Amino acid sequence: MQDGFNGLAAGDQLDGTVSVLDAVRSGMARTKPEICRLTGLGRNAVTQRVNQLVASGLLEEQGFAPSNGGRNPRTLRFRGDAGQVLVAQLGARHLSVGCVDLQGKITVQQSEACDLADGPKVVLDRVCELFEQLLSQHPREVWGIGVGVPGPVDFSSARTIVPPGMPGWDRYDVRGHLVERFGCAVWVDNDANLMVIGEARDGLARGESDVVYIKVGTGIGAGLISNGRIHRGAQGCAGDIGHIRAVSGSTVRCRCGQVGCLEALAGGGALIRQGKAAGEDGSSTFLEAVVGSGRPVTLADIEDALAHGDPVVRDLVTASAQLVGDTVARIVNIFNPGLILIGGSVAHISDIYLATIRQTVLAHALPLATRDLRITRSPLGSHPGLTGGAFLVIDELFSRERLGRWIDQRTPVDRPDLVS
């Protein structure tokens, strides 16, 4: 398909169109005079670009705004309902999928248990089935797909690279699998990256320039926002803190093959392993009953034991939070964020977890770095990964590099080549 831009040469004209669209879809401008003030573009230039965006179906004119002198200006609305994106967040033991409009609002979503060890074909086929179910409830053009996975991702190729605990996923063509089924552009990223993007665009980190999102679940990872932009690093694996050695001399082997990793000692799998041992040796009377029943110990059991005041489980949870806090303190000294968000299944076990992380960071990080630092928990029940996956796709589609390649056709449907 021919790429184009309504006959306009790339350059300042395309930059202006992107600026006008960003001004309206961000909510920072609702009228042409406001767009002029925000972007610095002249009235004629703004009018030309608004007309083009209205003709393309991305903007629409509505009623009149109050006058500041002269005629009342018409208000403009970004058409978030012009299309939708599909998003999937994969975890070691669960997955979530959703349909999200072009303003990043989840319209329908679903979660269920899964096991990434079943392999990429089984898991991704199930993701596709769930996408189809959601589309039957919310039929609308699919403009793109965003996927988050709990492992290192080469962002340019959308392939996971030697992901611990994900047998069969190494260099698997996740993008190709979904393109074959849906025929649209697909982006794949690390799950913690999508979580921090979601919080930055429509959550607790909105308006923040330097943010760290720490996900403590089965694995442990971090998403980094630096100077308002996602920081992936040279190869895309920035923030993989779960495989930092947390305890020197430890003999506990991690899924990555090394020993003493933070994930192996403090992640959800570690807590379950430690809780099971405490139940088997009888040191935890609450978990002894669980083990005696013959069913496996779960994080929910750890949470229940803690709520019942089990001192051994309290020590296990506190030790996990201290190890995470030690690592976070190093990040604070190196990165100097203004906000740290703690999320993931383990982070919501108890308020003790967050309090212990705070205490540890304040005790071990530099006073200047912690002077104005806020450490808080990502809200339970929120879906920052789904929201972040949607904004990843939306921002890529409306970027200067891509908008000019599809705006002539009014839609990026059936354009998997846009990722290149």
C-alpha cells in the first residue's frame, strides 16, 4: 500500500499535523486559538491541519466555546471511538486481555489463569481466542495490538530473549503469531514497562518526569520513566532487577540459572517455597494445616496466615520486603526518581510489605535522593499493564514516523508493516 500524506511533503507540515493532533487528544487544547497558543503555529496553519484531521476522521467539531472577544470558536474532540486496540498482559500464572479505545480507556477486559510454561503457541492461541470473544462483545476496527510479557524483550523485533521461566519462548515470533490472526500492527514489550507507561499516562504517575514501577509477583522487574520517556536501555532489558544478586553467598538457584537473585529469594515463588517449608516443619501452625490438607501453598495462604498473626509468615514477608527495599535503595541512588510505585501480587499481601520497603529505602538511600521521594502502591484492581499496552500502540500509531504513512487511508487497519 502506498504511504502518503495527502500530497503534503514530509517535514514541517507533518510535524504541525502531529502537534495539532497531540494537543487535542491530550486534552490540552479544545479550540483553534488554544492550539495556536500551545503549538506556536499560525492561525492559517492550524486551520489547514484541523481541516485535514477532521476529513481523516480523527477530529470532529462540536459546539461553541465561550468567546474571548470576537466570534465564539468551535470546540474540537479527538475521536477516541474511531477504532480500538487489543491488549494482552501475560504473567507467569495469569493473563489479562482487553479492548481499549483510542483515548486509552478500557471498554471491556477479561482475566484468567494460565501457565506460560505451556509454551507460546498454546498461550498465544488462547490470547487470540479471548480477543475474538471480546470483539464479539465490542465490535470495532482493530488498529493495533499491544502485548506485555514477563521477560526481556528485544523491542525492535518483538521477540523475547532467553526469558527465565518461559520454556519455548526464546526468540519466539510473538508479533508474527498475532499478525497472522489479526493482520494489524503489533508491539511487544516487557510487562513492567507497560505498567509504568500506564501509570504515567493515566494513573498515579501522570505528570511525573522520573518514575520507577517495581512489580513484585512471581518474578520481579522494574519499569523506568526518565525525563518523561520510557527507558528501555540499549537492548531493551533495562529494569530487569529480579536477577540482581541480592545475597552474596546464597545457594538458592534462580530460574535464570544463577544463585542468590532477588527474584529467587524475595519473589512470589520464593514466598510460596518458604511458606511450604514452614508448614512442613511445623514452625507455622497456619501453613501446617494447609500442607496437611494436601493442597499446595499459595500466595493467598500467605496473606491469610499474615492476617491471622502468624509470626513466622510475618518474618518471611518482612524479609522479602527488606530484600526488595535494599535493591530499590540502590536504584534510588543511581536513578534518583521522584516517585516509586510498587505493584504486583506480592505487593498487595499486606500494608506491612509497603511499609518495610519504605523504611529500608529511607535507611539505605542517600538523604538528598529520598528528600522528596514518594513511595506508594499501585492501586489494587487497576490495570496499568493493559492501559500501558494501549498507549504504547496509540502513541506509536500517532507518532511522526507513522501517522503520515496511513492518514491518507484514514485508518491503520491491515497495516502490520507500520511497526517497521
